[in-house]
Amino acid sequence: MPGLLGKKFPAPVAGPMWPFFAAGLVIMYGINSAQTAMMNSAEFKNDPRNPSAASPKPADKH
């Protein structure tokens, strides 16, 4: 009984796709660098939504 996907053909899938994988990595690196530069800029340095901004520590309740 054949599988649910039909006949399997021995076609290379990952080999011809390597330029797209490499381009995706370059784009992700560029976006990460731009986000980091924006988070450290003067405009967004003190924004409370900035994860790297210095936020006050919550008071300890004992």
C-alpha cells in the first residue's frame, strides 16, 4: 500500500535551497544588529518597553 503522500522521488531538496538559507541567515543577522543598535540609541534608551533599559527593582515584601 503506498503512503499517504504518494510515490517518493529521489529529488534533492536542501541542496538547491542553500542560497535561500544563507540569505535568510544574513537577513536575520542584519535585523538583530539593527534592533540592538536601536535599543541602545538615545531615543529609546529610557523607554520602559526596552528590555535592556535600567528598570527599578521591585520592593521585597518580607
